[in-house]
Amino acid sequence: MTAKIIIADDPAALTRRAAAIVRASAAAAGVAGRRFCLSLAGGSTPRALYQLLATPETPADAIDWSKTEIFFGDERAVPPDHADSNFGMVREALLSRAPIPPDNVHRMRGEAAALDAAAAEYEQLLRQRAPGDPDPVLDLALLGMGGDGHTASLFPGTAALDERQRLCVAVDVPQLKTHRPTLAYPVFLRARAVLFMVAGADKAETLRAVLEGPDRPRELPCQVIVRGASSVSILCDRAPAVNRPSRRWPNTPTRRRRTRRWTPSPRCSWPSSPSPRARASSAPASESPDRSRTTSAAPPTCPG
């Protein structure tokens, strides 16, 4: 599926563009007559976004939080008041500042002694509060991209990458010597839209591999979502862009190239789409002075 690449000139511009995407997704859900189902990412990059969403500049920018269901992409194995807690960061940046009904906020119990049971409970909550036909569907999933290719707590080589049925799992992450809950691929691949926020020069090579390299689903988990979800935007600052030497990066000369049609494997149970064609486009002037471009990415290769 085609991923839209949006380059922001600085961190402030990145935050504003991300906020505009979240507001547009919330508005679309309202027009469709459904509740806005949003999953949030942890880490440092989205903190400024959450602060901006909590304090809109104009009434027109405000999200109707009473009709919003907030979920989390993953959680660290710590209590909610711990400095490393994703929920704790979101509470400080967003929940404590915006008029969000507590019943609309659904945190993962990362501190639970039985994390497998906690993950199963979260899956049931998703089914109740983000109903789909037949499985839950998020309107927008916010995600980050680690330098090692992980997203949420879907880390390279871990067992969570093989999950095709469950929506939330507890996964062992040997790299970090931890056990933590995370949403699984089926949730992100069914989302109506996915937004990756990527900042920092250390992500340049990873971003290049995700967009232009061969399918490496067990080494680059975020690649599976970028190439398999129905609508993906990658919002990044200038650091990954400047450090990413590619003819196909926005603002450099490009040529249309032929792409091979991809035939899905009968073993693949994920949603899939025909192979797209690469094409260049510019973001509307009314939206932002930042330039954008669509980049083609092949659908995922099913592991194992």
C-alpha cells in the first residue's frame, strides 16, 4: 500500500501537522456518525502533539473528547505513576489538560502480575469500545519508529510478530529484558489510518530500509504496517530526510518507474492490496508550506 511521506521543517511544524491529521480523523469519524477511536504512542516524540491537542488555539481546533475513545499501542511493565509509563506521559501531557471523560480512556495494565490475562482483558475492551464488523477498527493509530525497526512493542524477532488472531498480547522483549503488553498486527492493519511520527537522524537508515528495501518482516516490524495498512502517513522532520540519500526522497529529481504486481501468498491472513504505482505529489498549499510525497511500498511478506 502507498505510504504518504510528509516532511516538516522543524519539531514545531511536525507537531502542527500531526495535530491537523488527528483533528481531521476525528472530524471524519463524526461525519460518519461513529465515535472517534484513537490509539496513542508512547515515547518522547508525540509528547508535544498531546500538549497541543489538549490546548487548541481556536474552538474550531478542539476535538469532541466526549465522543472519543482513547487506547494505547503498548505499555511498559511499570505502574501508571512510574516515570517510564506511557500512560503516565499521556496523562501529564493530555489527559490532565483536556476535558476527556475518564471512562473514555483505556490504559493497559502494564504493572499486572499476569500480563497474559491483562492482554486478554484489553482485547475484550477493544471489542466493546471500538466495535467493527466483525473485529475492532481504530480510526487512527499513532505510532513511532525505533532505530531497530520496532513500533509499539513489536520488536524484531519476537513472538508477537507471529500473532494473526489476538489483538493484544504480552510479549517477551529480550533486547530490553522485559515482558510487556502490546497491540498486535491485526489491530494496526485494520485501522482506517496509521500515522508514524519519526524524528531524529538516527532513524534515517531505518526509514530508508522500511520504504525502499526488500521485505524483512522479522527484522523491521514497522515495515509490515507501512506496507500492509490501508492508509499510512509518515511524518518526519528534516533530520531523517537530510540523512537519507535517495533519488526518491521528496525535493529531489524523480522518475516514474515500473513496479511488479504482487500476488498474495495463500498463507497470508492479513488484509492486502494490489501493488501500487510510485507517484509524486505535493501537499496542498492551504494545508501547510511543508512539502509531501507519496512513496510506494509493497505489501508485507508473511513470516515463516
